[in-house]
Amino acid sequence: MSDNYKDLVVMGSSSTELFDYIFGDHPQYYPFWASGWNARSANREPYIQYTIDILKNIDRNSIIFLNFGNSDVDFILRYKMNDPNFNNRFDIFTEEIITGLMYFKELLVSMGFKHDNIYAVFANPPVQLPISYWVNMDKHKPALIKTRGTIQQQMIKECKVTMKVIDITSKLSNPMVDYPVLDTKFMRDNVQDHHQDYVKTQQIVWEAIQAENIKGLIPARSTFHKSLYPHTFAFIGNLVEHKITRQRTCQ
């Protein structure tokens, strides 16, 4: 390990690929993210054991970014709304996400990671897409942009009470609304996608992270990407089943 830098572990759902663009293939960068990994599963077996297993050889002085919540608000919420017992209890659903994030932090601390090195990161405002996109994705219609944004807003507010938070949503959101929603200028060109265009946002996110003055944080890649590279899908369920991390695809 470098005398100057701490290892950086980044965990979360597929939107966490944003950090691959920023930190590239730095040897002290550990991109432990996966498609569909949601905050609400953090305090459930076998996800607890999976977290313990993949971090067992990671230096306990590492900086850890937890970039969770997008899978919850973008996809799981739609399925929950089909449950007749749900009754639009968005407050309960939001609390489950926050509880998962809090548990994640507590689990890491119990493993020996330092409280002051653990950050909840919010750098992925919900993307406003037409109903047709969500019908094609999961057969459930509501676009829910205000609901998704409001839930993320509440997540950020409550996380700030108990842990360190890096909130970049205001720099990426539409300034005309009072809840997080990705500004259209950061959407991908000529394609509908619930992920932002990382090429358009990488510099903004990096500068916001730098402003936090995190001691020992590794540097960004020397040259940022000028185009998106192909995404490699790796579903969290498969990784948990086989007790492996996703294939390293940083470039």
C-alpha cells in the first residue's frame, strides 16, 4: 500500500460504475459493486456474510464509499407497489432503505473499519424517463420521478444524522425542482437509460469529492474518458451465490 494513500473501496449498485470512470484502474481502488445491489438487503443473510467475505482481506484503514439506494427507488419500489398490503407506505419503504444503510455502516465498523472513513455517497439523482421505458424494463408502469426524488432526499437527510455523507445531487439535478432529479443535460445522448452519462458527470463528481478533503484519498485517473465504454452486467444474486466479486472492468 502507498505511504500516502489509503485503499478505496466502493460498494453499491450498477450506478456505482461512475467511480470506475473517475478512479480508473488504480491498484488501490476496489470496485465492489454489482447490478441490483440494494440497501434494503444489507441486514439480511446471505448479504451479511457476502460483505464479510469480500472484505476479509481489505485493509481496515481503507476509505469506504457506500453508493446505495438507486436499485431500491428505481426498481424494488415498483414491485412493492403491486403488493396490496403496501398501501403506498412510502415512509416505511424509505425507512427500510435508511435502516439498511445504517446497518451497513455498523457492520463495517464491527469488522474493524473506521467510522470516520465510511461515507454514504449520493451522486446519482433519479433519471426522468417516460413510462414506456419502465414498461419495457419491468412491466410496471409508474415513472414515479417525484416519489423517487423525494425518497432520495429523505435518505440523504437522515443519513447525515448518523454517518458521513457526500451529497452531490444538487450539482447534478434539475435546478427548477426542489427534489433530486437528474438534469437532462447529464442524460445519455440518443438512448434511454436509467444511468446518467458518466462522461458528462465524472469531472463534476470528482471535484465535489475533492472538496471534502478526505485524507489519504487516491487521485483520479490522469485523463478522463471521452466516451462511454460497454457496461458489463453482474447481478448481485449471482455474485452472492458464488461468493465472488464482479469482474474488474475499470479502464
